[in-house]
Amino acid sequence: MAAGVVSAILALPLSATGSSTPATQPQVISNSQLRALTTTIGGADVLPTTRTVPHWFGTTLNPANGITYGYNMVGADPDHCFGSACDVTIEADITPLIVNIDGLTFSGNDVLAATLASPQFALNGYGSTPFATAAGAFPNLPAFIRGPGGTLSQGDAGHQLQLQDATMRAQFNKIGSSNYHVRLHPNILPAVTINVPNNQGVLLQSGRGVIFADVDIGWWAAQIKNLTNSADPTHLPVYLTNSVLLYFGNDIFNCCVIGFHGAHAVSGASKGYGKTNGNAPIQTFAWASYLTPGIYARPDGGIAWALQDIHALSHEIAEWADDPFVNNKVEPWLTPTAPQYGCTGVLETGDPVVGIGFAKGTNNYLQGPNPNGTQSADGFYHPEDEVFLPWFMRTAPNNISEPTQSASTNVGRYTLMGDLNPAPGFRQPATGCN
């Protein structure tokens, strides 16, 4: 497992879990220990004939080191597709997970409707946003607080799009009247129940009083891997949890991973395909937790404001789209916005901007006060910003992506939020690790 950035603390009031009194008293986790982490699982190589999700292969020269990098991405090649072939729909098979731990039940069914109504699957306009992450006193506290919004995509204003579609269109400047699309069609599969043994997880409570499940990442990853054995390799399986986070290294306070995506080869015999003749199946997948307000997000638009609801899911699906097989390598990068990743050489679009996001859509689920009486919910969904390919490839000027909202030397934006991203490191290409 390569460490990444996942946000997954769905801490709910006890009454929201639909379960009885916990068998053990939840331990309180301090704000300093409550990190937002993500990771990747596995990885696989593909051929043009591989049986998997629709994808394309591209190359880009990095002028900083003179190396040409290759990468696979989901959808159609934006520079070489024609007509209806530019409009790709991927089936997303959503499995809600019902997790029982220490006498409480955390049900993915409870957040299913809110997830389907979110920008991840529902249509929204991306011309503007009412709020976006502001720097605050970053890198000191308070950091990454709620700030004013503004123009988001001047090119796609007036177009109704899913979040990932809007992200990919902006990344390659296929906006406005372009027929380029990467859409997700959700299919709801029967819920699966997972019982967490006493030695594999505990209950934790955030400073806002929300209780969530904290599960060992190795054990949890094995459960998800087992579920993928019955999945369709041409679809994206999405495993949805509610208030289930993960810890590393036998330390329950070394947390919290809120999601991951991955890929692995599938046995042709076990899938019934017989001899593959180069058409071997590769299964991609994603797991993410719906983040309840008050886990990470402080009250009244304070610290970690955007770490709510679909932040983790938007992170994982965007990373799956730009690195579906977990093998896209880039020149190593380092950013002060995500020091938990250190110096890393992977094309993971959400890692550099974890915790940075914007408001979109109308959220009617769990918008009341936190258990301690404070108010973190604000009536919106909070997708994560996403870094674009030219940032990793040190492309300047950036003539690949949608132009920034205001005229800039580098022309194109390096993240979906463009000028609304508060960190100066995303007004220019990535820097190295020196």
C-alpha cells in the first residue's frame, strides 16, 4: 500500500446510526491526531485488449527533466476521439456496506440517497460556487477555512454536468459546446454486512462529539478485495460506508484514512473467461466514507471546512479517473498543503489538495447541529479540488487545461478550482523535493 490522502471520518450522533448503546465507551481523538489520509491498493499493467473500464493511453514530455511520461486515464483520448466516441459512460456499481462494531451499526444505506443526490452523480452547473476554501493563516492555524466563492468554470457556465465530467472537461479544456464527456451511471447493488472483530477496530469520538468506527487498514483492505472478486471488470465498483475510518500500524490514533482506490488482475478461470488471449480482466475499484459534518469540519466554516460529505468520494473517483490502474508515475513532487505524503512520484490528483474544496448543490442530509451543539453543516456538498495533469508534468505555459478565471502568465489552470484555490503552489507547476 502506498500512502495517499483519504478523508473518511463519518462521525454520526448515536441516534443517527440506528443502533443500540455501544458496548464500549468511545475514546476521544484529539484534533491534532485527526488527520485526513488516503491511500492506494495494488496496481496492474494493461494492454489495449485488456478487459476493464474504458481508458486511453497518453504521453507528455516533462520539460523540467526531459523525460516523457506515459499514463492511462479513464474515458476517451481528448485529443484523438471523434463524434460520439468522445462521450463515454462508465457503469458505477455502488455497494452500501453495513458495518457492525462494538455494538453500533454504521450503515452505508443511510448515506446512499444523499450520495446519489450529490454532485458526484447528480447534474449541477459549474459556472460558479458560493463558497471555497480560503487559506486562513496557513500553514498556521486557523487553516483551510471557508471563504467566498466566485467564478468556477467560465467555459462550462450554463452546462449541467456531473462532478467528474466537469473535472475531466476542465482538465483538457474540452468545455462549452464540446461533446467530450466522462459520465458515471450509478447502479445500486444489495448491501453487504461486515462485522468487525474486537481486535480489528474500535469506536472513536471527535471533539465535536461525533462517534465513528476506526478499523485496521490491513484487515479492511482484505474485506474490500474479497468483495471485488464478484465485480464486473468493465464497471467501477464503489464501496460506500458511513462513519468508517481506518488506522495504520496497530495504533488506533494513527488515523484516519477516509478512502482508497485500487486495481488488480483477475483470474480468467475464476471469472469464467477461460483463455484470455490478451483479453485478461483487470478490476479497478474504490472505497470511500461519507463524511459527517463535525468529524473534521470545525464549526461555522472553521478549520477543515471542506472535509464533509462527499469530499472523500470525490477524491477517490477523481484519482481513479486519472490513474485507474495505480501505475501512472510522474517526477516526484512535494507540497506544503499535503506534507503527510512526503516526496512522492505518483499521479494522484487529490493528494496535493486534500482538505481544499468548494460548495456545490443542496445537501439535506444530517444538516443539524453537531452532538456538542456546535454547527458544522452548511446546506451544501463539499467536493474536493483536483490537481490537473499539467501540474505534475511541469507544463508552463499550460495550454492543455481550461484557462484561469483571470488572465495569467501560465494561461491554463493547474487545478479544477483555478484562481479559487488559496495555495500559491497551484498557480504554477509542481516543484521538486529539494
